[in-house]
Amino acid sequence: MMSETHSVESSGEGGGEINVSDWSPFDTLTEDCISNIVSFTSPRDACVFAAVSKSFESAVKSDIIWEKFLPLQYPSMIPPSLASSSKMEIYFYLCNDPVLIEDGKKCIWLKNTSGKRCIMLSAESLYIKWINDTHCWDWITSPGSRFERVAKVNDVCWFEIRGTINTHELSPRTHYSSYIVFKEGFTDLPIEARVGVVGKQASKRFFCFDVSTDGQFFKRGRRTWYFEKPKEREDGWREIELGRFFNKGGLMKSDEFEMSAIATELRHWKSGFILQGIEIRPATIQRARTVG
């Protein structure tokens, strides 16, 4: 992708910046024509096309291209200081600086390679069992959080968190993954995660907040669970995937996706868990490798 100065660098053996040749057959195309063609691709492709020729390099900076990569509501997502900036500058701003929306209860940003929308639901926007009982939960501030307040468990035996999001808030025709973002956790406690359309059967998996656990089986009594280790994030928090879903999108019909994390069967008391929220971002799809 382009750097902040919007240059394109080579990843080949020679390294360094790509030298755009002085002349190319593509130079016979008008800049508007090139811009229209590139606008039907992706942000990643646009940055690659910038290396084809000087005409492409100039055309790729056109507002025609980058406005198509921006969400329709982008004018309400940027500060007044960026109102006169180029659409390319606005695009990279929204990739690098998540924007708080809905009174600071959610934040939204764009995935830089595709322009797909990413959203994080704050703890305050979620349903949390017993959240209004200060013996069970507290609202606190925490360094590195995107939100003003996060939720901390004081003492609970019934752990239940649910979040919902409308399909219109996400990019259409996109596979998404949802993650619970937290600090601390409960040791040796299987958590049941469910993700799916409200009112329909959801996918189910188990995980554990204990960071010493990685791809192991946990057995208690007659029951056995398999779970993965949470991942450390660059912002100092941890995350673990709740599940995946496909957002078909569409203008005529909208659905609500629900994501949940529940531990109620083993009702021993739990404390210390800190919740920032649930993050929803485009899933990384592993493509099958062909042999031959």
C-alpha cells in the first residue's frame, strides 16, 4: 500500500522505490479514462497501478477513484480540517484513525487493502448480565482503550455478554470475523461463543481466556472442551475469535447478527476480567493450495 506520502515501493530483490518509466503505451490513455478504469478495482490494486507509468501514477491520485472506496457517510466521519483534503488523504485517514460514532459507543474504520468497514462495539453498547450491580461489575478507565469506559468484573458466577450489529453497518458481500477484546481473564474456564443471525441457528465454539492454554483439551467431570490461545494485540489488549459470518448485504433486507460469550454451567465465582468490547473486521480467508 502507499505510505503517508502516497509513494509505492518495490518488494522485489532490488528494493527501494519503483522507477516509473518516462514513456509507456498506457500514456496514450487520458487521465480520466485511467481513473475510471482503476475505480472499479480495489485500493490495493490502485496502489499497484500507480507503478505502471507516469500517467497511471497521476491518475491514481484522482478523487474519482478514492471516492468510490469511501463509505457514503464519510463526510460525517472526518474532522472539519480534512473537508478540503483529497479523497485519497481522507481514505488513508479513515484507515489509520478509528472514528467514534453513536455517542462514543462504537468506532469505525476501513481496512486499508480493501476499504471494507471494520467496527468495534464498546462494552457500553453490549448486553452484560448484572452490569448494573456494582457488586458484580464496575465501569473503569483503561490505558489504550478506544472508549472512555471499559467494564471490569468484580465477582460474578453467571458470565454472559451479547452484542448485535445490523448488516447495513457492515460492507456487503464480505466474510467477517468477530473478536472479544479484553485484559486479564478467568483461569481454566471454558467459555461458549455463538455467532449467527438473530432468530436462526448460530455457530458455536469454545475458548478460554487463560493465555497459558493453546490448542488444548480441557476436561471437567464428563465434559471435554477444545480451545485456542488468545492473541496479544499491538494496543496492549488481547483478543480471541468468537466466530465468523458472511454479510450478504442488500438494500431491501437487513438482518441482525448476534455474538455472545457465556459461562453459566460451571457456576464458581469469577473476577478480574476487563472487557473493552467486540471487534468485527473482514475475515482472513485461507485459500486452498493446488498441487501439480
